[in-house]
Amino acid sequence: MVSVKLIEWGDYEQEVARLWNLSSALKEAREKKEALEGKLYSLNQNHKAHDIQKRRRIVDDNDVLLSSSSPACTLIRRDVPFSSSAR
């Protein structure tokens, strides 16, 4: 539903200035929102990369040398849980 506000001619300049200020504030808020979204995205990507590195270290730490006495040592990996709670 559209709301209409009647103003007196004498108040016209004041209302235009008020609307201009509101428009400027809205534009500034949108720009700040976009900047924060970019930072949040970057932080999220960094967190994901760190989490992947952490999980790789866990897998590497769980590598077990099966037979050190044989001439060709065989490397096996144990299963490592990758649940979201394993941080």
C-alpha cells in the first residue's frame, strides 16, 4: 500500500533536504554492507583453507609405516573421521 504525505509549499525545501539525507544514508549503509559482505566472504574462505590444511595434517599424522623391515616399505592410511565436530 502506498502512503502519501501532503506537505505545505513552505516545508518543501526542508522535506527535500530530509529525503536527500535519507537517500545518502541508505546509499552509505548499502556500501558498508557490501564491504562487510566481502570481508566476511574472505574470512570464510580463509577459515575453510585453514580447516583443509588442519585436516591434511591430521591425515598425514595418521600415516603409519606398515613394514619397515621389508625392502619396499608400504605406507597405508587409517580412516580419519571428517565430521564437522572434528576440529
